[in-house]
Amino acid sequence: MAVPAPLTQTVNGWLRVVPPWTLYVLGALYMGWLFWRAATDVALVEPIDWLERAYGLASLQLLVATLAVTPLRRFAGLNLLRFRRALGLLVFFFVLAHLLVWALLDVQALGAVWADIVKRPYVTIGMAAFLLLVPLAVTSNDRSLRRLGGAVWRKLHKLTYAVAVLGAIHYVWLARGFALEPLVYMGLIAGLLALRLPAPRAAAA
Amino acid sequence: GLGAAALAGPAVAQEDLEPNTLDQITSYNNFYEFGYDKEDPAAHADAMVIEPWSVKVDGLVDRPGDYALADLLDGLEVEERIYRLRCVEGWSMVIPWNGVELADVLAKVGVQEGARFVAFETTVQPEVMPGVQRGVLDFPYVEGLRLDEAQHPLTILATGLYGESLPKQNGAPIRLVVPWKYGFKSIKSIVRISLVEQQPPATWNLTNPSEYGFYSNVNPTVDHPRWSQATERRIGGGLFSSRQPTLMFNGYDEVAGLYEGMDLAENF
């Protein structure tokens, strides 16, 4: 691990006094604000599509933030480890909200929801990512960590990588052409995963 | 409006043709020259230069040439047509266009024997078009119709909206409107009209032939490979609006005869 620069040490010091639950509060406020805007802002011509995308995008952004925790600590000495569980759980809640808006407000019919999941690959992929998130959310507490043991728990939570890849593909695939923004997220996620590959062994001196 | 309801066919209730607001029609657009997002055209189209404007008419016509817009429209009757617009993405609007029948323009330039299709081309102004700079599609945007589709009385060249000049994000100063086809067929900001013998290229069809056919008639029974086309959402209903069934030919049944004997799942 890199030795933190003085500025990073200061930031780490500040972060120590921030309780992780503030992230849940901020996440809930943001989710509620997006919903309120979709329900009331007449300037949003297509509020259903807007809300669906806003929740989906927030999920991906939180996922990128979750994946950035370890590299930031390893390469910059910035310690955000205390916040990672909250970030990960917020991914789950935003994906759940995204899914509910899609099913209840957008598609509006259970049969059509099921048909889309079975027939449309980008929906299938999104659904798979959500299903993989469920065990992660369920075991994201200290009791599960103790019961499973650190090694098993860590292995299980590597599913996050699969979720990230599926989420990125889902976003690229639903665009009508090759839009720039989905490719940026795909690149970010690929980069953050590449940083986890075992480092090539330094040549013997 | 000149018999707009009558044009729509008896199956469609009158309240179904309540137009969207000018604000909705001008702030939620697909015009990829200005970017991918629905807000991009309204944000960037202002810089497009539309004066002077001329349309090159060429190919199998008696009177080819570069027509100043006013000359092309001279003597033709501008009518109001309240049409439903169904986007291939699954949303729809109702738009009160002002325009002339394409058939009248074609008659004016004189369609020659042997012409079977009409090809259209959109202006390219790279310096003011961020989407062109980024090359999000192969520009210029091109589209085409079979000659009988082009000459159908429902097919218009629109020059206005709500009785005013056409806003730039909606394809000023002159655009095609073919109400029974998905919106992307109705090419915007036209600078060239060519009468040709062979089926001309169409931008979305070139970009992804398995997803966008040359005909692209609105058809609830033929799904887009990535989403159903059975229903649509009318813009303007808010967060809790219901989907409504999509109608064959977007409700314009009178065009069915154009496709008699054709397999519309094959020729989608």
C-alpha cells in the first residue's frame, strides 16, 4: 500500500468522524427527490423513462464507487473501507427501484415483464445482475460475515464483479446506437476490475 | 384542420387526437446530428443555419435543379394535418403539422417514367452539429420511400407546427412526415430529393438492418428485436400514465392497400 500523502491523511482523518449511516440517509433522500421530481416536474416530458434511467444510472455510479474503494486505498492511501457496505447496499436499493419503475410504471403488465425477461437479452442481463445482488444484500451484515467466515464471505462478494460487468453490458446494449456514456461506464468498470488482476511479478534485480 | 379526424380513420376516437403541447413537441426530440439525448436537439439546434435554404431536386425528374424553398412551395396549399407520431422506441405524440402534400411537390418537378423510389437527404453542418462532429451515425442522414408511398395523400412535407414556422429541433425549414411509419422515416431538414429507380439507402437501416427495415411501418405484431411494439406511451401523461395499444399502420388503415400481398414481417 502506498504511504498516504499528508493531504490524504487529513482527508482520512475527516472521514473517520463521518458515520457510514449518513450514506443511507443521502441515498434515500436522493432516491426520494428523483421520484418527487418525476412526479411533479412538468418540464420532464417523459418522466417514466427519465426516472427509470436516473435510478439505473445511480446504480452504476454507486457500483463504480464501490469498486473504487479498494484501488483508492491501495494506490492512493485513501481509506473509504468503512463506507463500502453502505455503497454496496445502495447499489442494491437503486437497482431494485430501477426494476420496480420498469415493471410497474413502464411495462405495466406482469406477462409483458416476463416476456421481456425471457426474450430480450439486455433485460435478461439486467435481471441476472439484480438476482446476483440479492445474496450480496442479504449477507451484507456482520452476523452473516461471522457465520460464513471471512474467506467464504469474501469469495461470495466477488459476485460484485459479475454484477458490474452485467450492468455495464446492460447499459451499452439498450442504447439505440453506440452512445458514448454507456461506453464510458463500461471502460471505468473494466479499468477498476483490471486493477485487481494480480500484478506482474517485478523482474528479479 | 382540413378533415384531420376524417383522415385518421373512423376507428380512432376524437380525443385521441388531442395534440401535445408545443413545449412537449419541441423539447423531446431525436435529431442525432445534435446528439443522442432527447434534450440535445432543443439545446443545440438553434445554431443551425436555415436561411437561405435550397433543396436540390435531381434524378428522374423533368425539372431538376436547386430550388429555393419558397419556389419549391410556391402555389401549393399549406394545410394543417393533425397526425399521431409513433417513435420506434415505443412512445408517441400527436402533432399539428402545417405542410404541403409531397405528391404536389413531386407533380411540380415532374416525375419521369421509370422512377420507383424517392430518396431524401438531411443537411450536414458539422460546425454546429455536435453529433456530426462525434460521428454518432454516418451522415448525411438519408431516407427513402417507394414512389406510391411518397405520393399517398397522407404524406406531407411539413414547414410548420401549430401555425408557426417549424422549430429547428423539429427539422426546420422543411421535413418529411409519413404518419403510418416510425418517426425516423420522417427525415428532417431536407436539402435533397432524388427520384430514383432502385431502393435508396436509409440511415437506420444501414446502421442496423436487423432492427430497422426499409419500410418501418408501424406494426404492433412485429416486435423490435429488443422491445415489444405492441403498446406505446403517449407523451404528456405523467409518471403514472398507462400504455395504450399500438395500432396497425399507426391507425392510418387507408394505406393498407399499398402493401397488399406483401409479408410485413419479412418487409418490416
